[in-house]
Amino acid sequence: MDPPASGTIPIAISVDGLRKSYGDIDALRGISFTVDRGAIFALLGPNGAGKTTTVEILEGHRRRTAGDVSVLGVDPEHGGRDLRERLGIVLQSAGFDRELTVSEIVRLFASFYGHPRRTDDVIALVGLDEKRSARTKALSGGQRRRLDLALALIGDPDLIFLDEPTTGFDPNARRHSWEAIERLKALGKTIVLTSHYLDEVQRLADWVVVIADGMIVAEGPPSSLGGRDVSEAEIVFRLPEGQCWSDLPEAVRRTASEEDGFVVVHTMTPTQALYVLTAWAVARGSELPALRVLRPSLEDVYLELTKDATEQR
């Protein structure tokens, strides 16, 4: 491949008009997207939306019905071993010999590759240093998932597929896993992530594609997906002590309501509304207790985007 033009980002995955049918059922109906090299790309959607089918086609494990697909410059349907050695895959669930230690099983998997990473480096990267001599049957659920990640990384892949990597983790284990994934990105790896944890996607992903009923219904950075960055905002606060509803500025009362003891102001211009509110409070020598400004969360936007597809199932 020719080197990319100056200022452009090389593409790890290109999908154009991808279709997959199972008899009369269309699992994918002409989806198109690209994944930049070195990015964390999240593929979201309700159960049955087509996520697993898409990922299996990208991995070369399933044939497509129509469309063009390129993974690291190769059609995954015909990539063979050369492509597979450049991919790391963490399945939603996996199994391995319970009697082997962490070091033993990572070394075993390293033997499958021509140019693996150093075993100790990979074990350290996923945060299992203190468990290198532990048998896998003694690992916690979170530690086993980190071992799954180690086995995907031992071949030093360019592209890593993570399928629900933190399912069942406690908050501490999830945070450790997020840090490991961020370290992979810092190493220049490209990551395709599927997850039902929207806070995980918000934290990790550079770009999100949402699939519903076999079609892409939205894509973009997590911060602006579905227009959430420009959607109506809510300003929420409690009335200062000694103040009542009628004391509020008229401009605020017109778009406000009382909900569970809070004043909730709905506005498309939160800066202006905050200016009016804070000027009013300062003039009275008061604070606005529990003041906060809320935009729709990624979860709010995701549920709205996939509502119709979810209700049909």
C-alpha cells in the first residue's frame, strides 16, 4: 500500500454496503463505516441488531451476502493466516486449562505465533503480574477476563476485537480493564469494542456506530452522538432558603417546573439562563443549592435511537 497522504489518518477497517441474509431474514441491510488506525471504535446496538454478525464478518469467521469489506487492507473472507496473525480477539466467554498457571498458558499461546510479544510484558500490560504463578482455576472473574485479553495480545496484533470485555466485573476490575485498553491505544493498536455499558463507551471510544435492525441509525463521537451536545439542557437547583417560586426571574419561571423539590429549567441556551439565575442569586446574597446543568446522557440518546427496534422484539 502507498503511504497515506500528509495529514490523513490511515484506515484499519472499511465497510461499504455490507449485507448479510439468513434465508428470508436480512441481518445486515447495507451498512457502511470506516475505522481509523489507532482508534477505539465502539459498535452498539440491542440484541439481534447485527453487531455479532458484523464483527464475525470483519474477523473472517462469517461470509457476507454482499458489499465490500477491507480489514488492514485485506478482504477478511480471503485473508488466511497472515491476516489472522494480525488480529487479536477477546470473546464474550472463553475457556482454558484450569490447571495451567497464567505464565504457562500465555507462553503456550505465544508458541502459536512467529513473532510473539514477550510473555512477561503482556502479563504486566493486563495487570496480572502478581498472578503469573497462579493456576487459572484460582483467578477471579475479572482476572480471567484480563487473561483473555493477554492471550489476544500475545501475538502482537495490529487490530483487537473486544466483545463485552467487562461483563460481570466489579467497579474496581472494570477500571483496571479500562486502563489496560487505554494502554493498548497508546501503543498504537486499533480496537473494535462491543459493550452494553454506555459509561464504558463514553470513557473509551473515539467513534461510535449504533446499529438497529441491521441498519446504522447514528454514528459519531460519544460526546455528540445523536446531537446530544446541542440538545435541550436542564438546569436543576433547589430554591435558596427564604426564597419562593414567585421570587424567581420571570424569564426562568416561563420554562421551569418543580420536580421532587427541585426547580428544573428547560432551555436551549443554558449559558444565558445560568447568567440570569446566578445574577438573581448573587443580588440576594444567596447560593443555588445542588446547582447542575444536564444534557442527555449517552444512554438516553442510545435508548431513543434504538427504541423502535427494541419495542418490535
